[in-house]
Amino acid sequence: GIYSKRKVLDNYSSLLSNNKVFKIDLDEPIINKINDANNHDLNLRITNKNALKLYSNNIICSPSSIETYSKCKFYHFCQYGLRLKVKEKRLFDNREVGTIVHYILENIIKNDINKVEISNIYEYAKHYAFKYLEENDKLMDDVTKYVISSLCKSTSLIIKNIISEKDISSFKPKYVEFKIDKESIIKPICVSFNDNTITVKGVIDRVDVCEDNDKYYFRVIDYKTGGKKLRLDDCLEGLNLQMLLYVLAFKNGLSNITNKKPVISALLYYPALVKEEKAKRNLNSEELDLSIKKRLLMEGIINKDSASIKMLGGDDMACYINVSSRGKINEEKTFGIEELELLFSNIKTTLAKIGEDMLNGDISINPVKGRCDACSFCEFSSICAFDSENDKARYLKNYKNSEIFKMLEGDKDA
């Protein structure tokens, strides 16, 4: 009764796992098993040879995979290295909704934007929604019909807003679902490091263009079904690089499209869904239109150059792009071309570092927390050893955009 080996082992296991005792090294099989099970090394690695087999010395990736690696290297290893798949239910989740909305917007803007009218936008949206379902062999049940009806109403409001903006902006949609790959007229971003390369390809949702005699002004638009803002402090951490990578790739490849000088005028997120908003009272048609316009404001940064601002709509730009505060353009939402070039240079350095870490076999469990939570959408928590109560996560520092540009300027002068 005084001594129970099982109770002692259970107690040792519990205390060890909670970091309340030091590991006991004994030549006992059961003790060794407990110690092995409690091995909590988060600095995981694979051999360089295996990393090269998984990724090759020319790493080809997407902006989303770069972001995943920056969020958590182990998360990236599971998803893009081992390519593990999690069985999913066939239902309309946010990704499916986003895909349908992108499909509707792409086809209306590409095929019908100059002939569609306010009165028949919904019919166009419904036509392309059902075409998507047919092409992808989706079942048409009552739930699907309800979701499609709701999406078409929301997308109709977006198309209406795009048509309305044409009255004040010189920019017109030119390219939709524009591919960036080695076969395209716009080539991927390719960065070299240690005799290796990392190549980032993808698809730009939309590019709007405006030209004068010698300049080719363009703005890149990315549709987002969820609210999103362009934070440059995220970009320095390898997060949310998609927009900037697409802008850089498009700018670099414009010599294949035009002889005019390229001018980056704006980087914008466009709401791809009209968020529901609770009203304290019934709104009349004018108040409802204002409410919808507010919910469809684009987020991002714009070129502080006066020519770009004029082409974006001048004072009326605030009706479509959320860059004004108290009647004045918010400096935190503007950029100069030289500032943007410094950011591009920094991003290339970041890509090279990510590629180097990947081929060095770094698959450490190091999730980002805070405003960007790597664990919130991770599908691999069941095989991850991260303990949110005892392990330290990475928390991102908050910087204003102007502070980021000053930091980059300082790095250049250092």
C-alpha cells in the first residue's frame, strides 16, 4: 500500500508534462517512454536533402503559401510540404462563396460591363451563378438556391457601385483574373538566393487602367469577402504580401504591354460581399444607398501624386475609397513611388530569407498570434505540439504605415 509504482509513474507523467519537475534519466523502458512522449521540442527540422525533395531548388509558390510559412513554418510544412488533406464536408463555406462571387464579377466585368443596366444586373448575376454551379457539378437544393439568391443580390449591388464609380473616376476595368505565370505576358516574381530561386505566381482579381500621352496609370484591386485592410507592418513580417507582389509583377511586366511609363496609382481591397448592417429605424431609398456605399468603400493605399488623385476622382474619390478623414486625405493611406520601391526591395529580401529557411529544413512550430492568429484556421492542431498555455507565440508589433516607410528609409541610409 505505501508504494504503488503505477501511481508514482502517473504522478511523474503529470508533473513532467506541466513543467513542475525535471526529467529523470533512468535506464527504465517505461521512464524512457514517458520522457519521449513528453518531448516538447518546437524547433523542428528536416534534413536539407528532404527539403530539396519537397520544394526543389526552384521553389514555386503562391502568395498564400508565403503567408502560411510566415504565420507558422510547421503549418506550411503540413499543407505545402507533406500536402496533407483534411476531409471536408461538401457545403457552402466562405471559400466556396468567395469563388462564386469572383466568378460572377469576373464574367460580368469581362463580358457585359458596357451593356448591363441597373434594372437587369440581378439577372446577369443569376445567369453566371447558375453557370458556375453547372460547370462544377454542384447540387441544386433549397439551401443552394437560398445562398445563390443572397449572393446575386449582394453582387448586383457591387456591380452597381462599379458602374456608378465610372462617373467620377478615369480608371476603367481592363484585366480580370489576370494570370501571373511563366506562360503569361506578366511573369512571376523570381528572387535568387544561394544558387536557388523562389518564384511567386498567382492571379490578379482586377487591374484598372487610365492612360495619358506618356504615362500608363494603373490600380490593382483584390476582392475580399471579409473585411481587410492593407497593413504595411504585416508585410514586413511576410504576411499579406499578395497585393504588393501582384503590383510589383504587373509593373515589371508592363514593358510587354505598353511603351508608356508605368505609374502605380492605388492598391485596393474591394468588398466582394455587402455586409449586413443593423439599422435603428427604417431607411428610405436615399439613406439605404448611402449605407450600402459606405459598406462598399475600398480599403488600401493610394499614390499621393496629384495626377493619380485626380484620376481616382479627386474630392469625390471618398465616395468609393476609404482614404479620407474629416474631408482631407489621410496621409497614413498614401504612398510615394520611392517609398513603395523601398518596400518592394524589403519584400524581395523577405522572400529570399523564407526560401533559405525552407531549404534549410526549418519547420519549427512558431505560430503568430494577436491581430493575425495562425492557429485560428489551422487544420493540423491534432498533430501539433503547441501548447497555448505554456508555449510562447509570436506577437506582432503595431506600426503606422508612415513609421514603416521611415524605418525602410533608415535601413537604406544605414
